[in-house]
Amino acid sequence: MSVSNPEFSESSLLRPVEISREDHPHKKGASISLMFAAIGVVFGDIGTSPLYALKECFSPEHGIPFSPDAVYGVISMVFWAFAIVVSLKYVLFVMRANNHGEGGILALMALALRTAPVNSKRSLLIIMAGVFGACMFYGDAIITPAISVLSAVEGLEVISSDLTRYVIPITIFILVILFFIQKTGTDLVGKLFGPIMMVWFIAIGLMGVHQVILNPAIFAAINPLFAIRFLIEHSLQGFIVLGAVFLVLTGAEALYADMGHFGLKPIRMGWFFIVMPCLLLNYFGQGAMFLNNPETITNPFFLMVPEFLVFPLVILATAATVIASQAVISGAFSMTSQAILLGFVPRMKVRHTSDREIGQIYMPLVNWALLILVIAVVLAFKKSENLAAAYGIAVTTTMIVTTFLAAIVMRVVWRWNTLLVTLVISAFLVVDLAFLTANLLKIMEGGWFPLLLGAACFLLLMTWYQGRKILRQNAMNNGIELKGFIEALMQHPPHRVEGTAVFLTAHVDYIPVSFLHNLKHNHVLHERVFFLKVSIWDVPYVKDSERITLRDLGNGIYVVRAVYGFNETPDMGQIIELIEKASDLKFDLMNTSFFLSRDTIVSTEIPGMAIWREKLFCWMYQNAGRQSDFFKIPANRLVELGAKVEI
């Protein structure tokens, strides 16, 4: 906590040089319990890929004639994809590039931004890359529930072809229930995730062991020459199959994104000791089964078990896919919350569903938008194999952006040798670009959907970011300098009234419009006046001891800076408590008024953005959530003063 008289300005506190997070709940070290908890949340997406990945690899549409060499080639590509992309790139390299323990594309973007001057072309490039990667994640958040649940329910077709007509209705019913329970929170359900996913991984591992015992020769596929030979012999068709092989990697980004919830070591332990061995055993088992019985390619996962076990396996698979979907839905909530605080998304309602876990939140608007889009995707694509074409592009794009941002961190933050960074990143990019190119071949088959969705989200986020930037610049250009105005005002002060007034301001160096309107219309000044600026730093958490900075201007007038991380939610009650703890100032909420500006934005010919983007920004601004709700300001102590602002 800092309470001081020295001067501080907007530019002096834009970013922290270093913020420690000693009390971060997951920095206490790895533990077995955290590892099992991570298995229940982090690995759901990648853990359910055996349901559809190899089935898609050997799809008749790819034109690959079945042969033992083709089986060995595909299984070899699967093995080395796990080894290079997940184990080497993400688990060993990228997860080191964490923002004070937090992972994910926006956390990495915030970390990379510290290497670039504010408002520079380099910082804009980093922002655009990070935002586009985040937008493609929304495509993943829509396709994952659809393809995962659909592929699980499709197991009913193995029991009887007469059940095919029930697949889509059952899928939609499960998805509706899943999204409806989001508002209750995942605290209780989350306790079941770990045990269910452990049963799932053990089950798929044992399924693979059974098949491998029948044909252990499949382990020869570990030799990378099989993969290389397959790609050379089948040329274009082999490249198309590479896009299908990528489906085994969907969910790899979640290992990084969810790192802040569980820590680095538990995720590494879970991957290397449980998840990867079980997944590889299942994939090798499916390959062994193909060699023994080529007809099983029609639905390999469910044909790995005897017929009497298919229905229980459908139930287990459905539970696992619901968990995988839950993880990506929660991820969409978390990323949207981060984007709001980082200034890329308008304010919207955020509900905390747990008193103990800060990361458990529910966002109604995001939830219902996802549900509508997911159901539309299921009805449009109808089969998991059709959705597979759309799946890869969203994830590969995010992976490439992650590689790009990680390169900046390696070179500038870690200060690695340029040659070493070039070699490491080039190796990763070769693999990433190969997968992206292979997936781009499927644009007409459904790959257009995540690209269209990502482009639309990117337009909205960048329009909001640039519009707010223009508003801030206009406020600074046309604003009145706070210190000089207060000094002049105090020479001939207006009538002082009892009570405390808190004016939220966008800039600590300038007078907020709400203050000027209050003086103009009411001709009074409260006994105590606080100009409060809430800042979001590019770190996930800020310690309470470093959250508040206060400057006394004299005559009962103060300037307060409250700092939050992008994983925290600003809380007016907490801010007041921290001010009281750090000073002799006491607040009586029943005698305190909070003043906000509620502006009406109007697009004009003034240079800024294109007119159509300005109108889009105006619409977003007018429909954004209320500041008072976002900052948790008591409704009965709120005063809103409107103003017309041109951009």
C-alpha cells in the first residue's frame, strides 16, 4: 500500500516492472492432488480426441488406400505429433513463458507487450496477433462441445443403425443441459471431474493394451521413417491426412491456458505420467486393431471393445466429452473476463460462482451466445466427421500465434541467444505451418466457419480497443489539467457540503467530466473529494499491499489509483477498505456518493476510424454493461451525469 504526497502521473504507473505473487494459490509446489485435479479439467479436450481422430485420418474421402504401411505411417505421425508439439513445444518450452504463473494467449500477449514501447507499431503488432489468436479460441470453444458430444453419442450407431436418428436430438439435449447448469457454477461438479477423467484415461489405456497384445508389431510405428515415407509416397493425400492427424492435438493449448489454475509441475506430471501414456496406448491399440481387422475403421474407438461394453463406453465417453466441453466453456468465460479488463471487450455481467476459487465465473451473455452457436453448428454439420474439417484451423492458428509471441519472450525477456531462438522457433514453426497448410485445404469443407467467426470477433475486439483509445486521446487533448484546476478552484471555493464524493476518472492527470458537470449544475463541492482511477496491469494478480496509491492535494481532495491484475475483478468495497487501512480516512457509505459519466458517443468525420467502424463502436459502447455494476458500486449511492462525446 502506498499513501504519499509525491507526484504521480498516468505514464509513471502504466506498467509494473515486477510484481511478486507470493500468495498465489498454486505457487506452493506440485502435489499429487493438484495433478489429479488438473487431469479432470486441463486434459478433457485432448483426452477425448481418440473418439474421432483416427476415424477421420482413414476417412474414404481422403483417398488413401488401406495398407499396413498406411497404418504405420499415420500412427507414427500421431506419436511424433505428441512428442514435438505437446511434449516439447508446450509442456517443456511454452509453459515456461508464463505471466506470473498464468498462461494462455492473452497472458502471453501481456507478457510480450512489456518488451515493446507503449503505442509503438511493435506493440500494436503484438496486440493484433494476441487478439486474433484469442478470437480463434472462440471458434474452438464452439466446435469442441459440438464435435466431442456428437462423437460420443455416435457410439449408439455401433449398437444399432436404427439409433442413428436419435444422435442429433440426444446431442442437443445434452448440450442444452450443459449450458443451463453453467449458472450454478462448477464447484460441485468439478469435484467429480478428476475421478471420472481418471476412469476414462485408465479405460482407454486398457482398451489399447488389449489390442496391442494381439499385434505388438504396431510399436514399430515409433520409427519416424514410417511417417516420412507415408508423406512422400502419398504426396497431396498424405498432406490432407496430416490435417486429420492434427485432431489428436486439439486441446494442447488448454495445457498452457489452464496453467494458472494448477501450476506448471502438476500439469507436466499429469501429462507425462498418465495422460500421454494412456492416449498413445489407445492410438497404438487402434492401429493394431486396423492391422488385424481393417473393417473396424468405420468407428474404431467403440469397436475396440466387445458389443456388451459399447453402451457403458458410450455413457463414459459422453461424461468425458461433457467434461471436455465444460473446460473449454469455462476457458471462454475466463478469457472474456481477461479481455474486458485488458480493454478489448465491452463490460458485461460477470458472476462469481465460488467464494473460494476466484477463477470460477459465469457470464450469461457469453454462455447463451455459445449455446446458440453450438446448436447451430450441430444442426449444420450433423456428423462429427464433418465437424473435423472445421476443427483444426482454429487451433492451428492459435498455436502459430503462441509460437510468435513465445519467440519475443525468449529473445527479449529470457535474453536467449538469437541463434538459439531462431533454431527453436523455426523448428516449431515448420511443424505448425505444416499443420496449418494441411488444415487450410479443408476450408471449403467447413474450415471457413472458424475463420469467419475469428475474423468477426477480431473486428469487434479491435474496434472496441481502438475506439477506447481514441476516446482517451480526445479526453487528454480536450481535458483540463487536474492539479492546476484544483489550485485555481480553491482560491475561490464553491460552497462545501457534508459527505464524501468519489469521482471515477479515466486519467489521473485530468478532471473527469462528471466533476465539471456537478460543479456546473449543483454549484457545490463535497467536504471530501476523491478522484479514483482503476488501472489494469498486464500481470494476472496484484498484491493488496501494492494495490492503492493515494495523493493528497489538500483541502480534503485526494487522487487515488487502484491497480488490479487481468485475472482479478475490481471491487469498490475492497478499494474503500484498503484506503481506510492505509490512512486515517474513514468512509460512511450512507454519506458517500459515487459520480460516473454516462457518455453518449456520436460518430463524426473527425479523423479516427472509418465511419462504419465508429458507428459499430458507438453501438457497442451504448450496449456495454454499466460501470456501476462492473465496479460493484451500491445503486443507492450512485449519481450518473451524461455527456455527448464525438469521435
